[in-house]
Amino acid sequence: MTRSLSTPSSDAIGPDDTSSKQAQILAGADAIFTEHGYEGASMSQIARRAGVSKGTLYNHFDGKAALFAAHVKQKTCQNLRMVFQPVQDNLSPRETLEGVARTIISVLTAPSNLALYRIVVSEAEHFPHLAQTLWDSGPEPGISTFATWLEDRTRKGEMSVSDPRFAAEQFFALCQTRIVIRRRLQLPVSTTPADREKIATSTADMFLKFYGIS
């Protein structure tokens, strides 16, 4: 039987657990935050873009910080579901690592996720809670979930990982080689399927050479 690894639990507001009105508001917030950043966005702009009154907006979110946090949690929850889809019991470590690497590259280079990353980085000095929200909603549960998979494969004798959390962070860093880093900086870089596949396969190669069982 094929069983996928459970994705991190989250109190994120996502498409499966939000009201249609909240979804409408979050869609408007996504557009305004992407266009204007965090500091440049206003609740009035978001209400107009979402097609709701400010009263309705404040009935769901008590301020811009809470709305941005919900926006981040929604996107990162969706991203985590995508990243861990390739984690299946019937797949080998190599197949899993390559699949997760491909998905990470795809997720991190999606235009909306690049915009979110740039917003958080640009505002982090003045609004450090934004960076903490992003970390707590995305990378942290992703690292924990991947570390659990590494522990499981180590127990099964398929890998040898003494520090799963550290190894998980290493893997995610390798996935950001070349394409992700340059796309975040808006630098020119080739992103063909062949370019992405090279990073995914070489990441799996390097990881297994260090943590794999010969």
C-alpha cells in the first residue's frame, strides 16, 4: 500500500478550512501585498480589491499584521502539501529525494512565492515578526517533517543520518543552488526543465553520497 508522509499540522487558513469570505479576503490581500509590499499596503486597499467592506474585513482580521500572517500561513501550508507529495513509502530514497528537490525548486521559484520572500526580506528589519511568521509557517515545519522521514529511513537501514534536522536543512539549501538564488535576486538564469532536473539529480547524488548506505 502506498502511503504518503503526513504534512505538518498547521493552523493555517487554507482552501480546505476557510470560509468563502476569508478566501475572498486572502485573495485580495495576496494581490495588494504583492503589488505594494507590507508597509505600502493598507486595509482599505485590501478591502477594495477583495470586494468587501472594511467592516467585513475587520470582522475576520483585527489588523494588517494578522491578515499578513494568515496570508503567509495559507501560502506556506499549500506549498508544504506540494513539497511532500513525492514522499511515498514505496519509493526509494533516491526517487524521494529527487522528487522533493524538483518540487522545492518549482515552489520556491513560483512568482507569488518569490514576491512573498522579497516582501519579508525587505521589511524584516522594521517588522521582524514577518520573518518569524514565514519561518514558523514554512521552513520550520518543512525541516521537521523531512527530518522525520530521514529518521524513518535511517531506522530501516536505507540511510545513515545522525542529525536529521541538520541534514534536512542541508538538503533544502542544496535545492536552492543556482536557480532559486538568482531568481530571488531577479538575476538572469536559465530555468529550462533540463536545468531544474540537473539541480534535482545532483542534489540527490550529493546527499546520498554522504548519507546513503552503499
